[in-house]
Amino acid sequence: MPASDPVLISETDRRLLFISLYVAVFSTMLGIGIVIPLLPRFAETLGASGFGIGMIFSSFALSRAFAMP
């Protein structure tokens, strides 16, 4: 059985794929940049300890790692 030929993508489709990937990564990094500075203040107003704030940062980073495309 012969090996299958690689799928060729046109230059326009390739650019659209890269643009959509760049937009997804940019929006993810923008979301992190907006939310991360607010988390400690919000946690302090709710009475979280240093350990609790660390857990908030860790859980936020893990959720972004799993949800990122």
C-alpha cells in the first residue's frame, strides 16, 4: 500500500490558519495580563491567605493551560 501524499494547503489558507492561531494566542495572553494583576487584590478583600492566593494563581494557570487551543 503506497504512503498517502501530504495534504497541500494553499498560501491563502495557510495565512488564515496562522492569523487565527496568532489571534487565539494573543487573546489568551491578553486575558492573563488583565486578570492576573486583579486576582491578589480580589483575594485579599475576600480574606484569602498567602497560600490561598498562590492556589488561585496556580489554578488559573492550569485552567489556561488545559483550555488553550
